[in-house]
Amino acid sequence: MNILVIEDNRDIAANIADYLEPLGHTLDFATTGTSGLALATAHLNGQSTSVFDVIVLDVMLPGMNGFVLCQQLREQWGVATPVLMLTARDQLDDKLEGFSVGADDYLVKPFSIKELEARLLALVKRGALRSAGSTLLIEGLSYTPDTRQAQRDGVTLELNPVQRRLLELLMRNSHRVVTREELEQHVWGDSPPDNDILRTHIYALRMIVDKPFSEKLIHTVHGIGYRLCAQRDM
């Protein structure tokens, strides 16, 4: 397994590494929520070719707690990597909050390293079973994040990296309007361009996704953002 461990307790992180690395697992570590988010999303912006099989995420982290981090991974970045959350609090409300923001499993400290490995293996196996259905599909438009291939009505769409990221976020959230701020954060993080470059990228995406076809899928919701769906669902 290729594992990302986001844990600020260095003793716990060292114990995880000491047990899992000799078993052949590859581990990367982050000690803050911000650095963990950067590592977990690095493959999406071309900063890394490494894609993690599973993420071990502590709840109490400096800078950004695990709940916020997990929610951003799911809602802003569209990351589907399984997440196992670690916490020192064995409270039902904490567990429910973790699951509500997209966590897949929950382990209370102190925990058995053997149990941790078993749970991670189970999460990775479940993720592999889900991957066969990972292609996003809306009204004849499809996008497969693993291969970065997009098609509409059988026609291959040639997209650049920014267009792919915008398309994926819009397709994952086709049930709602995606705000301009969400789209800018998804593409440029905390440093969006000063000018209105998002409008330019959306226009270019429309020229590829919509213009050659009879039905418009990318809709502007003035003053808010954009939504990708059939006209009848607006």
C-alpha cells in the first residue's frame, strides 16, 4: 500500500512506520493539516505522480483539523481516496462527524498497529472494488479521473489540466451550483489569479464540452457560480 499518514504526534507516526514499512508498505508523512492537504492533492496539480491508496488522518492537527481537511478533500478536490481517521476521543458525535465529512473508517487511540493495518487493507480492497465504477457520467458526458479521459456522445474531448479539474469538480457536484470561490480554490488553491481568469477557462471548457453538441450542459448561475447538468434539471 502507498499510505499517507497525517499525524502530528511523532511517536505515533514512528510506530506506524516501524511496523508497516518492513512489511513492504510505502509511507509519506505530514504533521499539519495544511501540509497533509498539499500532499494528498499533489497529483491533481502535477506536483507529484504518486497517488495514495489510503490516508491515515488524525483529527486534532495544527492549522487545520482532520474534519475540515477530510471535507475539503471530498468536496473541493474530489479526492476519493479512502480515509481512516484517528482520534483520542471515543465519542459517538465525533465518529458521526467524521463519517459526515467523508471518512471511511475510525480508530480510537490507543490502537493496535496490527488492527490499523488490517483496516487499511480492507479500505484499499473496498476502494479497488469501487474503482470499476469511478467514471463520472452525466447526459452522455463522461470523465474518468484515473485515466483523465473525457468523452461526450462517443467523441473524445481534448482537455488541458485546468479544464480537467474544472470538469471533474462540476461533474462531482452536478446536483448543485458550484461557487466561483470553490472552483478557484480547486484549481489555484489559496493563490488565485488577480484577474478574472476563471471566466476565461470556463469559456474554453464550454467550447469543448458544449459548442459541438446540441444540448448545453454548463450553465452560469449569475452572481454565484456554475452548474453542470441537463437544462431540465436547472
